Amino acid sequence: MNGNPSLDQYTPIPHRNPSENDSLISALRQLDHALRCEDPSDRAALASGALELFPNCSLEAVSLFGRLSEQELSRAREVLELALNVAATLVEPVSALSLDKLPPSQIKVLDYDHLQKSHPYLNAKVALARCLWSADEGESAVKHLWDALRLDPNDDRGIRFPLACWLFDLHNDEELKRLTRMCLRTNARVGGTNNDTFFFYLQALTIFRKSRTKPKGTLKFKKAVEELFEQNPYIAPYLLGRIPLPEKPPVVISGSQRREAEYYTHHCLALWQSVPRALKCLSETFDAWLEQFCSTHDDETLKAILQLPKDGTSQSDND
């Protein structure tokens, strides 16, 4: 065990509010020390304390794991697997962890009291998923997020958003469709449309990726995004780089189209850039829609966008 790299040399990634990143660093260091501890009871105590430090699912975690060397990433995986094993002993009822052995109809989600006790387990699962994704083990990473989401379908951690992006990246369109249906049903049940647009935009991009070489496919994409412009006209200009994107995504997005657009762009811009001609087709469709919209609406931000030159205003033409 002494031959393994230590996590002591990890340093936080600079950004405006380092508290969440620092807590992840501290948790990883404490777990690393736990793994090196020879006494099982001391190891469990150290690991349990570290689990309380884990932040929620975030883009900062992706940045951290993405900066690690192959050796460091392997070490982080070891300590996170230890965390998961220790946290599993805190979950009640224990049967809740046997998701792989139960058909969907028999899975019972955790009630509030049990869910509170399961936070360390769910946080460890999310962090391990982030680590696995950075190590190019996408299928394993997706499985951990699915398990966490099934245990906590209300999804206080926002797991559904990175999961949707990962499924798109893996070309797993059926699972993405399943996740979308599940999230839209949940939103309808609680009486809101919180973040529906996030999934609708990914649906539109999926349509374009599957049928971009077919005229009917492009028309279907244009029709889909024109409807989305009506729901939130700011996502397209953020994706196209016509409104400057803040350095960090917003923490709270409910009740603001601008914050929703910033959040979506932070998560999904790379996906749009990965699909040939997607941003170019989005730009052409948005320009035509915007001119008509501004003729009947008084929105200073969108009118200013209309005055921008059409050349070189997008994040990427990704041809």
C-alpha cells in the first residue's frame, strides 16, 4: 500500500468560490488516510467523517478528477470505493441497496428519515461516478448515477443533469429517452415544469445527430428548436456565444430563464460542439426566429443580439 500515490499533494482548482472544491479535496485526503489506516475501527471512523464533507454533484468535481494523473485517478477510485463500502453500512433498510436484484416494480425508494441517513452513501456514489467518468469508464459511471437516482427520485443533488449528458455522450439514446420520460413525469406530478427545457434541448440535439444528413431530419430539428425558443429564448444565444457565459453555472435556476440558459450551456455546450453542423443549424434557425420575434416583442437583450453581425458569433460552427 505504501507504493500507491498519496492524495496529500492535491490542490484546489482556483475559482471564485472554492469552498465546494475544498470540501471535496478534504474528503479525498481523509479517505486516503483511512485507506492507509491498519485498524479497521479507526479506518471506518475516518471514512465516515470524510463522507460528511462530500459536496453535491457538481461541475467542479469533473474538473478536479479531469486534472489528475492516471495514478492519482486510480488512487482516488480506491478511496471512493472504500467510502462507498463504509457508507453502505449506514443505509437503512439494507435491502434498499439490492437494486440490481429487484425488478423495477419492487424497488421501494427511501423515505425521508432513511434518506437522511443515506446521504453519505449517495454522495459517495456520485463522487465515484465522477471519478469513473474521468477514467473513461462511462458505463460504470452511469450505473452509479442510475442507482442513486432510483433511491432518491426527487433528486436533490441534480444527478439527472450529468446523467442525461453522459447518456447522450455514450450514444445511449434509449436510456436518455427513459430518463427524460421519468423526469418529465416527476415534474408533472409535483405540479411544475422545473428544467423540462434542459431535456427538450437534448432531445432536439439527439434528433439532429441521428438524422442530420436527411432533409426531413433537419426540418424536424428546426421545428423542435423553434418551439423551444418560445419556452426559453436565451439558451440558443448562450450556446452560440452571443451572450457572454459566466465562469460558473448558477446555483439556483428556478424562476429565471437566464439562469436556466446559463446552467444548460455550462453542461451541454460541449455536446453541441461534438455534433457536426449542429450549432450552425441552430444559428440559422435562431436568426430567422429572432427577427420575427423582435418585430412583436420588446426585449432589449434579444434586440441587441439581433443587431450583432451574423459571422463569427457562434461558439463553433463545428462543421
